[in-house]
Amino acid sequence: MSVITDVEKWGNSHRPGFLDIFRIVLGVFITYKGLYFITHMQMLETTTSGVNVYFAGAALAHYVVFAHILGGPLIAFGLFTRIASLIQLPILVGAVFLVNYPKGFYSIAQHMELWLSLIVLVGLIVFMIFGAGRYSIDAKRRKEMGISNF
């Protein structure tokens, strides 16, 4: 557990300020994608139907929607940011390597979805390391508990 605590302390003390704006934009975008997937559930289930286990495609599609709609606002507000980013990570790894990578970087039909998925994946990894930042509910909670890393 000490390694996780050390990474958290290092991330909190070496965090650039512009990442707060990026965190909010990332959280809003993930929420938008969750709402988009709800309105286009058939398309999402078709995408996830490659899993050859009974009902696994539908279950995976519902997990994606649930994780995006729950995790997006948590990331945007900076509440449990590291956990919310961790929950999003398998979805984005799958989006990058299983869905978008076979279509290519410059697929006009996908409107550059691979680039966007890569940016979101890197953003999630950054927030798992650096945390929510100074302007977040996590920082307010740490300050109330008497733990200050800023």
C-alpha cells in the first residue's frame, strides 16, 4: 500500500494547474458519450457483440453506459477521480485496441475516433497518477481532513 500512497503524494505535489480544465472537459465528454450510447444502444450492442459468450455483448454495453454516466460527472467534479478513472480504463483500452485501431488512424467514416479515444485514454492515465487537482471535491475533502499536499 505504501507504493500507492507514494505515487499519490508525488502526483499531488507535481501536478500542473491546466489539468483541472482538462479534467472537467474530459468528465463532460465521457458523460456525453454515455448519454450518446444510451440513445444508440443498438449500435453499441452490435459493437460489443463480438464477445462470443451468451449475453456478454449486452452486459458489456450496459457496463459501458453505466460507467460513463457515473464516472464522467465524478471526474468532472473531481470526486473519487482516481477510482472513476480506473473504472473507465478497461473501456478505453477496449475502444482503442479492439474497436478503433483496426479501422485505422485516418478513418474518415469514424471521424477520427481513434485519436479521440487515445486522448481520453491518456487523460485517464494522467488523472490516475496526478489525481483531481487543486480545484476539486477531492482537494476540499483532503483539506477538511487536514491532509494537504498542495
